[in-house]
Amino acid sequence: MVKVAVCGAAGGIGQPLSLLLKQSDLITHLALFDVVNAPGVAADLSHINTRSKVTGHGKESMDEALSGAHTVIIPAGVPRKPGMTRDDLFKINAGIIRDLAEGVAKNCPGAFVLVISNPVNSTVPIVCEVLKKHGVFNPKKVFGISTLDVVRSSRFASEINPAIDPKSTRVTVIGGHSGVTIVPILSQIPGQSFSKEQLEILTQRIQYGGDEVVKAKDGAGSATLSMAHAGARFATAVLEAAVTGKSGLVESTYVNLAADADATAAFRARTGLDYFAQDVEFGHEGVKRILPLPAISVFEQALLDEAIPELKVNIAKGTSFISDSAKI
Ligand SMILES: NC(=O)c1ccc[n+]([C@@H]2O[C@H](COP(=O)([O-])OP(=O)(O)OC[C@H]3O[C@@H](n4cnc5c(N)ncnc54)[C@H](O)[C@@H]3O)[C@@H](O)[C@H]2O)c1
């Protein structure tokens, strides 16, 4: 039995993500939870002739949706409007994520938790702190989905250099998932020969790619379809490794570095960061290993130097949201 719960399943990301997950033979039960319209989305998807059973769970049924889940994917919350940063969403989304993490601790404490809701740099620490509070935290099992930055990197790179195949080229993106914390390692794309100017334009476009969508949607939300694609790609990799034992699956993802304490000890000592996006190989228990940082150019080192202080602030904001409320 592989039960996957999607929290925020009736939203702009939740619906197409659930549609893509319904195609997966790895999933036997897709439980859709949302405070609005989950039963309707579930009824619709349940007619698709694939293996999984689909159930819908409304506002009062979070426990039922999460009970016994193998994996919980969270795109619940509010998206950005033009002029907003991801950090502006913290006020509303932090509480939503905290409550869902409480639900995970109570109903499926061993589940993989895949966080989409922004600001990811802070919402992942919130989930980890809640699970710690309940004594059920396993850093190998909590992930911030930054795959959309990876997807955008190879697509945008291929627009500048058509010799790059966007589908088969995987660009490592380190740091975090917002603005300057997004550090794409374009120097490691095989065969690339970008000029300095192209690198600057490309990096800026990847860091602020989400703004292109927010602006084009003009108040109607942020990336949903490309995010659903990225989320399904990430969830499939995690599930394939965990359920079928497939090896060698690697994605960049934002994790608590205790997931591979030995491999990250020197980096943590040097930067003071407890969370970071980096290439991770998946295994039966989630994080099998965090790969060493790739070789990076002088340009990319400067980006990383700019990302680190911003990440620290984002992480502290998420962590203290839980630790400060515990003191009250
Ligand atoms: N990680 C990424 O790369 C990435 C990319 C795009 C968007 N996002 C983020 O994903 C989130 C969702 O975006 P969207 O466009 O789908 O928004 P949306 O408003 O279309 O959908 C969000 C859904 O969450 C539901 N919801 C709200 N509170 C809930 C709760 N307590 N429990 C369960 N469900 C709840 C809403 O009813 C809604 O259906 C936003 O925070 C957005 O910033 C992340």
C-alpha cells in the first residue's frame, strides 16, 4: 500500500499535480485534502482508469486524509500576486504549514514530507521543527521542492544554446528557493560555452522566473502547471527510490543538512547553515546521501556568498515561528 496525500489538492498546483500523480503505478491510494472542493476533484480524478483509489477529504477530515500516508505533498496556502516576494507569503502560509505538519506528526509520523508551499526556505524549517517537537523528526524524509528552478534552468539554457537538450540536461541548483538564494550551476552543463553576459542574463532569469508567470497571470496566481510538472517529477523520483528500490536517482532539493551529517559537516561549519538545496541521491529511507558541492565558477561563488546571509534569515524565521510559539 502506498498512500500519497496531497494537501491543497484543489488549488492551482494541487489539481494538475494530482492529475499527474494519478498516472503513477507506484501509488495505490491518492488522498486529496483541501479546505474547499476536495471531494469534487477526487470524484473527477477517480474515473481515470489507473491503479490508484482516489479519495477526497474536506476541511474537517485532515486526519482521515493523512492517516497512514506513505508520502505527503504540500501545495496548500496562498500564491503570490504581482509585486509580492515569496517571503511576503510567510504570514499566511506559516500557520497553514504548521497545522499540516502537526497533522503529519499525529497521523503518519514516518511519512515523507514534500513541501511546495512558499516561502520554501522557511516552510521546510517549520515542518522540521514541528516534527522535532513531537519527537518524530527524520531529516532524511523532509524535502523542499525546488525542482521548478531545475526545470527552468535547463529550459532557459536551451533557449540561449539550442544544442542543449532541455529534457535530458539536468542542471544542479543549489542554495534555496527564492530570488538570490537560487544559485544555478550553469558552468557544469556539459558542452556549454555561455558568454559572461549570457550567464548573467540566464542566472537572473532563473532566479526571478517565477515573477514572469506572476506578472503574466496578472493577479490570478503564480506558476501552477510547470510547478505541477516539477512536483510530480520530484515525487516520482522519491517514490521510485523508496518503493521500487531504484538506485542512482538524483535531484536538487532543499533539505535539513542533518540528513547526511558527515558529508555536510565541513560545509555547515563553514557557512553556519542547517538547511540548503543541493543534489541529493534518494534511497529507501529518503535521502541516501547529499552529494558533494559541484565545482563552481568564480561567478557562482559570488552568487553563493550573496545567498548565504539571506538563507540564514529565512531559516531563522521558520525555526523561530515554532520555537517562539512554544515559549508562549
Ligand atoms: N516550490 C515552488 O517552486 C512553488 C512554485 C509555485 C508556487 N508555489 C507555492 O505553492 C503554494 C500553492 O500555490 P497555488 O498556486 O496552488 O495556490 P492556490 O491558491 O491556487 O491553491 C492553494 C490551495 O490550498 C488550499 N488551502 C489553503 N489552506 C489550506 C489548509 N489549511 N489545508 C489544506 N488546504 C489549504 C486552498 O483552498 C487552495 O485550494 C503557494 O504557497 C505558492 O507560493 C511553490
